[in-house]
Amino acid sequence: MTVTLADVAARARVSPATVSRVLNGNYPVASSTRERVLRAVDELDYVLNGPASSLAAATSDLVGILVNDIADPFFGIMAGAAQSEIGGPGDGSGRAGGEKLAVVCNTGGSPERELTYLTLLQRQRAAAVVLTGGALEDPSHQAAMAVKLAKLADAGTRIVFCGRPPLPDTDAVVASLAFDNRGGARRLTEHLIALGHRRIGYAAGPLERTTTRHRLEGHREAMKAAGLQGDEEKLTEHGPYDRSSGYDATRELLRRAPDVTAVVAANDTVALGACAAVRDLGLRIPEDVSVAGFDDLPFSVDAVPALTTVRLPLYEAGARAGRLAMGKETPPQGGVATIDAELMDRGSTAAPAR
């Protein structure tokens, strides 16, 4: 049942006019009254009508693109590609020729902020929402996400995941474009094993992220298949997806296991930190320690030596997500598409010298 302004007024014990004043911000209202109204809005999940120019439309010209960190090329490339498809000429049905305004929402990896942005986009009657990157593996957050996405979908918002696996127990998502993180990580570790590496350290991402789990599972599958399992905890160090994490994790791995001949990093940015740590310890890459990354970000080929990594087609995936969000492309069968990952063999890995 649709929540009305009158419902909010009743919950906050104020007049509908007062609710309108609070939401429009065009008239002074006591802070305690304003707080009661805003609490009622949140409790009832009241959706604002939005600008007067969009009142006649089911949705607005707004599209939200949620990213963990816009400064990270992984997210920036996908967001830029999606925006190129969203902001271009449409089918002529919109008030300005079908174009949409794409707004990038930077969550900072916060699950609370992710839900807040979805609420704000719901209130603005967003035409579509694209969520990029791995998901948080927390049952309570997943349940809250399922409820929020269902409300967006019921209001006519098209929802697309890009680089994110499907969310359990929801059919609100038009399409989930999921990278083959597990397969890519497995192929990368198989490559190192084929070179002769037997002691391989892993500078992993945050424990609670799907991307971290899938990449680590692929790595361990390859180790197990080669009969090299059994020392996983000692050879794994978790941390954020940033350079300093790679630096600290690599120093710790080489302290705990000086016989490590290769370090696999959670992503290319972490790999840069790993390379710096190896050099600061007076070791050579790849002669003493090989280093490998993941994602094939633009700087990877310019690293010295060039970084062996796994290429994800970030731009192509982002552009496809944008087309799906705009209804320009037919969703994949079953709503889920797995995007292949390609091994890029470069100079930072070689056969171990010891």
C-alpha cells in the first residue's frame, strides 16, 4: 500500500502542511518537529514525489550508479562506461529527448551508506540503478538490500548489478553481470604452479566481500589440485583493497614464511604495494619473488616489471550494464551472465630461482 503524506503526518503527530514544509525546506520548523517528521518518513519509507516537472511521470530522468570508491580505477572505469550509455540520446520519450542524468554515489564500502543511497534514489523515483563491485556477505544486510531493491523495482526502477553476483531471494534485479573471479584466480595460480612455484603467499582483500571469497577460493582450488594445500592460513593475509595493505601483507607473509617464492595480490593496486615491499626487503622481482595481481588496471602494463594479472573487461561490462539499465539490451537468460577473466602473463612472474 502506498504511503501518503497524510500517513507521515499522522505518525509524526503534525499537520500535513508541516510535513510538506519539512520536506520542501521552504519554511522554518522547530528542530524537534523536523526530527519527528524525518523519523516518520524513514519508518514509513515514504517516497517523495520529487520535482514538480516529474510528477506526471512514473520515474524521473535520474539514474544512480553506486560504487565503493570512485578514485579506484576498477570502479571508475565501470562507472564511466555505464554513464556513457546512460547519458546518451534515448528513444525520444523523455522530456529532454530521452537523455538521463547519471549520478555516481560513492559508498566508501559502507553498507549503511549503500542503503541510504538506495533510499534517496527511491525517493527521487530513479529510472534505474546500477550497483557495481562485490557485495557484503552479511545476512542482515542482504535481507535489507532485498527489501529495498524490491521497493525500487515495484516503483518502476530498473536495477542492474555489474561485477556483483546475484542477490539471494530476490527477483528485483533485471540483470547480474558477474565476473568469473573464481576461475580467473584459479588460472592465475595454475600459471604460477606451472612455473615451479610451490610456496605461494596470498595478499587477500577484506574477509566480508564476495570478490575476496571467490578469488581466494579459486586460488585454493588450484593449490589443492596440485597437492599444495594445508598451509593456507599461514600463507594468507587479509586487508583492504589498497596499496598500503599490499605492502603490509607482503612483509608479513615473507616474515612468516621466508621460503615464499610468489605473492598473489587481491587486485593490481594491492600488487603495487606487494612489489614495493619485496624491493624494500632487498629482493628482486621476479628473480627472488614473483608478484601477480588481478583486474588488469591501466597502470599494470606500465609497472616495472609489467604486472602479470587477470584481465576483467571493466569498460565492456560497465557499458553493457548501462544499456541494460536503459532497456537498450535484452537481459541475459535467467538474468545472470558470467563474464570471463583472461590471464595476462607479463614480466613480474617467472620460474623461482630458489
